[in-house]
Amino acid sequence: MGMRRFLLLLLILLATRGPLRSQPRAQYDVAAYLYPAYAADDPRLRPFWPMGMGEWETVLTMQSRNPGHYWDRRPLWGYVNEADPAVMEMEIDQAADHGVNVFIFDWYWYDGRPFMETTLTNGFLKARNRDRMQFYLMWANHDVVNVWDTRISRLKEDNVIWTGRIGRDEFEKICRRNIELFFKQPGYYKIDGKPVFMIYDVKNFIDGLGGVEQAADAVRWFRKEVRRAGFPGLELQFTMWGPNLNYSGFDSSKSDRPAEALVRKIGFDSSSHYQFCHFIYMDDEYDKIVDRAAAEWERLDRDFSLPYYPHVSIGWDNSPRIGESPRVRGNTPEAFEAALRRAKAWVDAHPGQHPLITVNSWNEWTETSYLEPDNVNGYGYLEAVRRVFLNDEKSN
């Protein structure tokens, strides 16, 4: 075969391959948390949801458990198995086409092994178009109580089934595993070349390791392991909310910023929120909630030298799990769009930071805070993201 013909065939092949159809890197990184409980092939989920469809069972049975309740949401895509790569390919395309370019996977580890990981390993990582989407992990290291099991959650016993606390040996085990299995993936999200890893419950992290000094030493070890794997370092985030900033075992008397002293001592680099409900009472109108959220962004900017990445939640209503719940009112797609514009303006006013915005969430159906289309708003929330982060950029 002549060289010219070979090059022509090579160009045709490359032009038809998936990677060249991927989106160019966006000016903003819109990162949606992804709750991995809507899976049908994970046997560890069945003790909580025996129907074999993960927490879709909670959504599906809401009306029968609570007849006459106002919560009547239904997924337009159906009760899909998000651990199926074909389903995930559809979701990746919808996310990327609407301006969401990062998934933050809630990642769990209980009883010495991963939990709810199949949506990531069987679904996302096997999707043929995964090059369109970056991802990183938020270690959801909270305790597990019986709220997931709707058969007994109404009893409000709050029995601890699994604790999120782990010791040093187990921490090293999961760090090595995550570096090898996930950080080295080509689509793993990085800031300045550093893999991003988020910790949800700082108190559990500290308590499991034995104290602040021990936690700081574990983080130093983690950083060395990340560098040993060939990365320039680690971007360690924490979830910004009250319990993560008040640790009674830490002497902060020598600092005028005790909360920052704690997270800096441990070795965190940045933060974002997971949900508005962590710092705002949610039984209110959405525009008032967003006003309070924006004020909190400004306070964090004043009180912390660590970068804070602005967060926008879509809503809150936990009634599918617990029957009655505070709930957001007026969180229309248009109101959500206005909140995204405020977050975008905040990023624009901080050009020295990475242009990251976190959103709750891609699929938190049982907390009624999701981008996925439903029978009430259709594709409205996704269209709001597209108008702010794709259409606006094209018109500029």
C-alpha cells in the first residue's frame, strides 16, 4: 500500500472514531454529583432494596407507601440500570450535549470493600463515549443507618449498619486501589495535573485514623503515593458544611481562623458543598435559598484562603425516603438557571481559581434534586445548564 493511500485511510478512520467527536474542553467545568444507587446488578444493594433495582424501588413505591402525598415525580427515561454501559452512554451524551462535562461519583467503602461501585466500574468506565465526560470521586464516608430501607426507616431508629470510619491500614488500601483503578484513567478530573479526590465526612475521617495528627500524616502519605504514581500531586477537597469544621480534639486557639487551621492542618486544598440543605433550611422559596447560598460563598471567600468552588443545588425533598420532609418551593428550571448564572459570575470574579462549579445533582431522585428529565419539568433543568454554559458561550 502506498504511503498516500495509507495516510488517507488513516484520516478516514480517525474521522469516524468516537474520540474525535468529543466536546472541546469547556470554559467552565460543570460537575454534577452522581449517586450510584440506581443499579440492577449489584447484590450488595438488595438488603436495602430487595426488588433488585436499587433505590429506584424507593421512587417507584413512594405513592403506595404514602397515598395522597404531593410527591409524584417519575423519570422520563424510566427506571433504568445506570450500571449498564448502554444506559450510561445515553446519559453521558445527554449530559455533555447540555453542558455538564464532569461527573462526581459518590464513592463508598464499607465492611472492607467497595459499595455501590458498579455504576462507575460497569457503567461509566465501559461506556464507549466516556471520553466526552471527565469524572472524579467523592468518598461518601458517612455512617449507614437504616434510612435507605423504607420498610423500617419510618421507625427512625437510626441504627448504624456500617460505620464510615476506617483505620490507617484500610485507608492505605483504598488509596492504592483508587490511584491504580481510577486516578490513572484518562478521563479522571485533575486540577493543574493533580487528581481531585473529595472527602465527605471529615470528622469520620479523623476519628477513624485516630486524631488530627494521624489524619494529617495519612494525607502526607497519600500525596507521596500519588506523586509516586507519576502525578505532580493531589488536589484534596472536602465537603464544606458545619460538622466538617468543628472538631473538638483540635487546638485552634493560636489561630484567628480556627476552621481553616483545622483543614489546613489535615492537608486539604479546596472545598465545595454537596447540598444546600447542609447549610440552609430548605423549607422556603428557592430564590431566597439561593440568596443565602450566594452570601455564604462570599463569607467563605473572606474566611478561608483555600479555594472554594461554588455549588448550586436544584432542590430538596427527602419525602420518598422518610415520608415527610422540608421542601424547596419555586425551584423551576428558570430559577435554577438564574442560580447557575450567579455561580458563573462568581467564577468569573475569581480568575485565579479553576473554573469549577458543582451541582447537586445528576440523579438524586430520592432527595428531589436532579438534572435528569422527569414528568414535571421535562428536560428543563438540563436546558437551563445548556443556556448558561453552552448557548451563552456560542453567542459571545
